[in-house]
Amino acid sequence: MTDRPNGLTYAQAGVDIDAGNALVDRIKPLAKATRRPGAEASLGGFGALFDLKAAGYADPLLVTTTDGVGTKLKIAIDTGLHDTVGIDLVGMCVNDLLAQGAEPLMFLDYFATGKLDVDAAAKVVAGIAEGCLQAGAALVGGETAEMPGMYAEGDYDLAGFSVGAVDRDKVLPRLADQAAGDILIGLGSSGPHSNGYSLIRRIVERSGLAWDAPAPFEPGKTLAQALMAPTRIYVKSVVPLIKAGLIKGLAHITGGGLIENPPRAIAEGLAAEFDWDAWSLPAVFAWLQETGGVAEEEMRRTFNCGVGMVLIVAPDHAPEVLSSLLEAGEEVFVCGQLAAA
């Protein structure tokens, strides 16, 4: 091919291939650190393979999930706190896998931006790798898309995709096994996780506080640092209980809060009967409610209110489940029971 005078290049159009290659070089060691039985987690191919036999499954079903971080990303972009949104991305996907009884095996990410900032993107992917380590999932690939004109300067968006597996006889929820009187066990959240941030940002705006102001509800942190607490990943504490057959159902408390998520894991004719006094509303939610003047029902259907997951357990298994979760480092409490609808 011959050179053309005054010819345009991809870089002049706003896409820097060299920056993309530099990012790949930065994240290869991060992906390699997430290797697990069944996946080598090496980047560079057109796809990724997984050996279910090597992962120890006898009669597996594959389960897939996808999610994003939502407008929590705006706080990261506005403050430069990019380190933990990758954990959020993984957490929102792999905690959904748990609701089907599945163990996370693989994770892929999609990072889209107008102009690639290699340093910021590398921090995001480092967070994704950390989330994968917490979840026991191999980071096997992803896509970085530089799209000039699609995003404002400095903006980026994330999407995550996770693949898990569950042996056929361990699929959740076990609707036929559920009965009135089954115990609801709550697992404490680390904060709002990645839900309700459009409302959170409006509440912060109403408060008049800057992102770098001291957090009124968490001494020693700025408001942004406190609100950017990453989603808690429950995989390593919950998967053993699922494999032991001790869980009848599991609700990941995401958008829709404690009102709309539990019914997705509960058999027809039954309903979650929460004891709303069984746990104290964490300080971050109390501040959001008071500052925003948010009604109780709106809080419960927007935020997790301190409960990141709800497990459904037979009464005679509850002591064993509670003990196991406490030993795993979870904040755990009985928060209600199933009742006839």
C-alpha cells in the first residue's frame, strides 16, 4: 500500500491503538493472578475456554449473569476514585449467580470511553481483578472500546458478564421444599452496594456537602470515600452452604430493595415476613433517609438497608448456617420467616 498525502489516521479520529495495547500489557498480570482450576485466564485470544471436569462438576448446568455499576460511576468519575468500582462490577454479577445456586467460574468486562485514560482504566481493571479473586472467578477476557463522540470527556461505562456452574440437584431456589416457618437469614451489606445512586446523588446535592467533605456518618472518610464502599461479595461464605444443601432459596438485594427482590426466590403461596427490628439501620442509610426526607417504604424498595442477601433456611438448619457464616466473617442475623401469603 502507498502513503496518501494528507491521509487521516485512526489516532486523528480519536482512537489511540497504542494506548489500548498499553492497557492490555498493564492488565495481563492482573488476569493471570485470577487463574483457577478449569481456566488459565490468559488474555489475547478471541475467546476463553473452561474445563468443567477440572473444576469438579459431575452433572453441571451453566448459569450466566450480566450487570453494571450504574450511576455510582459518576461519583468515581467526579472524584477520581476509580479503584473499587471494578469490585462493584464483579459483585453485582457473581452475587446474582449465588441466587441460582451457582459458583462463579469466569468473568469478562466491557469498558467503554470516549478517550482512553490508561491510568484510570488500569485502576478500574485492578478492581475487577480484586473482585474476581474475592469471588474465585477467573478473569478470562474483556473489551476496551474507545468511542470518540459517544461519551463526554473523562466519562466511561462498565458492563460485566459472569459464567457459573451448579450441579443439577443444587439449583436454587428449591421452591418445592419451602414451607411456612422457614427462617430468613440476612447477610450484612457494606453500604448501598451499587443501587440507588441516582437518588443518593440527589440527596448529596440537597445536603450541600462536597464530595471531599468529611462523611457525617463515617468518621475518618470523605463523603465520596464512604459512599464508594465496594459491594460485598458473598461467594466464599455462601457457596459451601449451597453445596451442602442447607439453603432453600437466596435473594440478592439489588435494585428494588427488600420489597421486590425476596419474592423472586420464594414459592407461590408464601411470602417474606420481615422482622424490621431485627437489625439496626446502618448509619449511611439513616443519613440518607434523614437528609433526603425519604419515606420508609421508599427506603425499603430502593436500598438494601443493610441486608445484602437474604437466605431461606429450614428451622433445624438455621443454627448451623448462622455459625458457618459467622466463622466466615459475615455480619449475620435472623431477619424474619416465610409465612402463608
